[in-house]
Amino acid sequence: MDRPVKRNGFAGGLGFILAAAGSAVGLGNLWSFPYKTSKNGGAAFVFVYIFSVIILGLIVMIAEIYLGKRAQANSITAYKKVNKNLGWLGLLSIVGPFMVLCYYTVLGGYTVKFAMNSFSDNSTIMQTFSGNTGEVVLYSALFMILSVLVVTGGVKNGIEKACKVLMPILFVIMVCIVVYCLFLGEGVSDGLKYYLAPDFSALGFDGILAAMSQAFFSLSVGMGIMISYGSYTGKNINVGKSAVWIAVFDTIVALLAGLAVFPTIFHYQAETGIQLQNNGIVLMFSSLPIVFKSLGPVGNIVSFFFFGMVSIAAVTSMISMLEVATQFFIQKFRIKRKKAIAIVGGVGFAFAVPIGISLGFALTGKEKMMLAGNNLLDVFDIIVTNVIIPICAIGACIALGWFTYKSNSAKEALSCRKLSSNLQEEGLKLGKVGLLFSFMLKYAAPILIGVIEVFGIIDIVFPSVSGTRTFSMNGLILVLIALVIMIVCAVIYFVFLKNKETGTNEDEVVIQEEAEKEEEEKEEAAVQE
Ligand code: PHE
């Protein structure tokens, strides 16, 4: 039974933690967390965010890693093993990260461009670069190829090895940059105030939804990632402890990112007169480069390390998104890893191109290639983070909390104690918090996520514009698109996948061995000739 783990899984617990943390730490931490925090009430947002990480994100993460670990298979098979009618959630958990991958490719391309351009002038290129389709496509391709190459190596020799090297580098650069920024002197405390001053009135329901979905997105939960990575772990890993490490690491990096960005901008505000343009992409790709420029030659180096660090974080996230669909394709269609990753990467890239162009239009002030009033990147992002991720997160809780173990009576089915002892017996050792975990998993987490989700959707369809709620047709369209995606997943699953083999990690080992044998034979034949 341990064969798949030995052959193609993570070599060790640390490798798994670093790979999962690599997936979690990404643009969500370095780019969107700081600006969302300062926009949604500073420390008030951080408070809700940390709350969401601990009581929701962590529960979902443990559930997902465990679902993967016990199934030793891709997420469709994992859900199927729990209950055949839940398999569509597995497909949705593959589609979600695939959609993220499509726009992550573009943003990843931006980070690579800015890293490589650090020794020229980055401060004025944002507009020209984003409007230059050829260049955007080129850098997106570069970023995609880098990530594809890692995944081609497999879990142990590709993903794990890369993360073991890259994650420590990332952390060291991060700490150096933060220390540097915090000791800039004047303006630092104003920056910190701007970033963290608690303002609970700025935190509406949309802020709470933003905090929750940001927590899920940042932790890479609700997306099949943890199921997939979890499936490549063996008996030796402790799911609970690993999840805590991953979450702590992810949260620290997010908080540190804000500590670097805002004090720096405030410090240089006086000198450079830059306006704090605090809306997402502009903050990182426009404001920061102006600061780096004002530092002179030192700034070039800081810029190189900063964007290098962001690129590393983006690559280690990107590979996890690629892996989820790749794993499924290998196992379901019994194709080689190389072929599977070529398909996933190729199709993802085909979507990335129009997304990149649409973003370019938005950033250069043209209203072209929009859907429901948004550029395509935002469309994908809104749909995944606000609808698909929370649904999959609820799905993971319900699958493990309600469907995994048979119960003999209604009383037993409702009992948290029973669930806790079942989990314990089966090997999910959570010690003293087992009972609490069971309660959260069965009741609190799905209900809370559900409530926040419902209000969140109301907020999308009836946004409040200066105090009054008005109907938004664009909001409705986005929600409907999300609904259609879910229905399509369900239909595909029930028609084509429910009663067919969908493969396991063990199948993947066989396929890999066959591929290796074939290659050896080819080599031998070549030698003989
Ligand atoms: N967690 C990653 C981040 O913070 C993003 C991500 C999304 C990773 C989806 C995997 C899957 O940027």
C-alpha cells in the first residue's frame, strides 16, 4: 500500500509542509493581502482574517489533506471514495484552481518582467508593459514554462525539490526586506498606522467576506490543492500539525508583506511625491517601483530581490495549481505526466492570453474586452474566490464530517464524539482538540461559511452604493456564470465520471513505471544501433 508514496509521493513530512506552504504563500500574501487590509479597516480586517484562518481555514485544510491522504488519489476519486454522489465536488475542486491558474499566469509574468527589468527603470513601465500584448504574452509564457518544468519532474523530484530550495530563500529575502523597511526612519510609523489602525466601521459584510475568501485563497483551501498534495503523503505525516505549520507560515508572510510595503511608501512619499494608489495591482507594480527608483543603485538591487521573491512565491503556488489537474489527467486517462502537463499548461495558457490582453486594456484605461463590467482577470477572480472556493470548502467539511463514516443511528450520525473517535481510530490524531475539531467540521464551519457566503452573494448582486443598496446586473451575471460552471461540473460528473474508473495514485505509479521502461528500452535500442 505504501508503494505510491515511495514512488511518487513526498519523500518526507518537511517536504510536504514546504510544498504546501509554497502553494499557500503567493501573490495572495504579497500582493493582495496588504492592500485589502488597508482598504478594509486595517487591524479590524487582520482580526477577522486571523479568526477565519484559525476557525475556518485550518479546519478545511485539515479536512482536505486528510481526504487526500486516506484516498491516495486525485480529488474526484477522493470524494467518490467518500460517497459517489459527492464526486462532482472533486471536479469543481479541479476547475477552481484551473481558473486561478489562467490569470495567475499573467500576474506571474508581470513579476518575472519586473524582476528582470530591475536594473533598468521599472517606475514608468507599468502602463507601457501592460499595454504591450506581445510582451505580456511572452512573459506569461516564460512564467508558465518555468512552472511546467517543475511539475514535469513529478511530486518528489519536481515539486518537493523546488520548494525545499525556494521556500527558505523566499523567507530569508522577506525578512531582510522587512527589517530594511522598518528601519527607514521617518514615515514608518505613519505607514504602520495606515496599514493597521483598526477601523471596525470600514469593515462591512463585504469586508468580512473579503477576509474569509482572502484567508481561503491564501491558504490554498477550497481548491483541491490540499487534497492532491495530501494524497501524496504517507502514514508518517501528522495532518493536524502540518496544517498548523502551513497556516502559521502563510499568515506570517502575509503580515510581513504589509510591514514592508506601507512604511516604505510612506517614508518616500515626502521625497518622491508619489501618491499612494492603493488599488491592487497598481500598488505593487507602480508605487513600489517608484520607491525603488528613488533609492538609486541600491534600489535596483532591492527591486531585484523583491520581485525575485514575489516570482518565487508565485511559481511555488502556480505549480500546485498545475498539479491538481495534471494528477487527474494522468490517473483518469492513463497518460504520461509529460503529456498531461502539456495539456493543462497549454489550455491554461490559451486562457491566459485573452486575460492578459483584457487586463492590459483595463490598466491603460480602455473599456475593451470586458465581461459584466469587469476585465477578464477580475471576472475569473470574483467567480472563483467568492463562489467556487467557499462551496468546495463547505463540501470538504460535509464530506468528512457527515459522509465518511457509517453510523447506526440518527443519534450517532449527529454525534461529534462519535465522529471524533472514528477519525482518531482511522488515524487522524488530533489529541485533545479532536472533539472540538469534530464540532467545527460538522456544524460550525459549514454553517459559518454558508452564512458569510449567502451575505457575500447578496453583496455582489445588491452592492451598497454610498449607503443604499442597488441591484447590479453585472453582479447577477457573475453569480449566474458561477452557477453555470457548477452545474456543468455536476452534469459532466454524473454523465461521464460517476460510474467509471477515475484512477488513483497507484495507477500513476504503474503509468510512470511503464514510461520509464519505455525510455530505457529506447535508450538501449539507441546504444545498440
Ligand atoms: N494561495 C496562493 C496565494 O496566496 C494562491 C493559490 C490559489 C494557490 C489557488 C493555489 C491555488 O497566492
